[in-house]
Amino acid sequence: MDRPVPAPLVRAFLAAEGGIYALFLALDLTVQGVGSVPVKYAGVLLCLALSLLCGDRLVPLALALTACADWFLLVRNDHYALGVALFLCVQTVYFLRLRRDGTGNAWPLRSGLALLAGLAVYALRMASPLNLLAALYFSQLLSNAVLAWAPGGASRRRFALGLTLFVGCDVCVGLFNVLPPASPLYAAVSVGMWLFYLPSQVLITLSALPETKEAF
């Protein structure tokens, strides 16, 4: 059963995340991200902490897997295949949430996008186990984002917007990994990754809160 989370606690969470967001963006824009990694990871852990109070079982599980994935991809900056595999698990959990909310399996969409993503990797001559795994992960994220926009209440809209920003983050990640550093877009996408990412996680966390008439 959903448990209400006190509105002052939610407001404190949003204020803390806003401070974290402003701080790491300032670091990314002024000193090329030096010192921003602990700040960014703190934002992810704070999302996990609030979700544990919400009563929903799936979102805390997904955010715990997200924190594990970011431990490898952000903090350690190694074990990339493991990090991507964990993010694929995250999307599997969100798929279960969407099914619970009545969206169905949508296998044609999921399998079609997975096939297109794999073919794109081959067409770009970038086929490798890691890139194919990343393509599968991205196809499932994109599928979830599309399906999440089915009609629903405020929690559903937060979840849909969170997943959509998640897509924006991963588009930036993909461009960051293929663009040469001399490209005029390189600096923009390097900042854009977390410009989209932390708001996406905050919205997904808020989507786990039971819907009430009380404003944050």
C-alpha cells in the first residue's frame, strides 16, 4: 500500500536536488566538470533515498540498479558493459511498472526498435558486444518512454517526462562517444548528458509518490 510522504520532506528533496543540479552544472560549465562526479552521484543517491519512503516496490528497485550502474559508469569510469547491462535491467523494471499500469507488453514496438537499433550499429560499422548491448538498452528505454505517454494521472505524466528526459540524456551520451573533441557539439553534449539526466531521475522518483491533492 502506498504511504504518503510528508510534503515538507518532498520540498526539502527538491531544494537539495536543485542545489546539486546548479552546483554540478556550474562545475561542468566553468572547470570542465572537475569535482562534479561526487556531486552528481549524490543526486542519484538522494533519489534512491526518497523512493524508499514511497511504498512503491518497483521504482526503488530501478533506482538502486541505477545507482549501481552509475557507480561503474560515472564514479569508477570502468566496467562499461556491466554498467550498461544494469541500465538494461533498469528498463526491464520500468517495463514491469508499465505493464502493472496497464500498457501491455508492446512486443512489436520493443522488438522492432531493438532490431532497428542493432541494424543502425552495423550500418555505422560500430558493431561490438558493448555497442550492441547499448543499442538493445536504448531501444527498450525508447519503447518505455513512448508507452509511458499513455493517458494517466500526474504520477504517470511525471514518469513519462522522466523517461523522455532519460532518452535525451542517452542521445547526448551517444553523441559524446562518437563526436571528435574538436566538434562544436562536443562541449554541448558533454554538459547535456547530466542536464537531462538528473531531472529525469528526480521526475521518476516523484512519480512513485502516491497522488494527493496537496501540492509540494
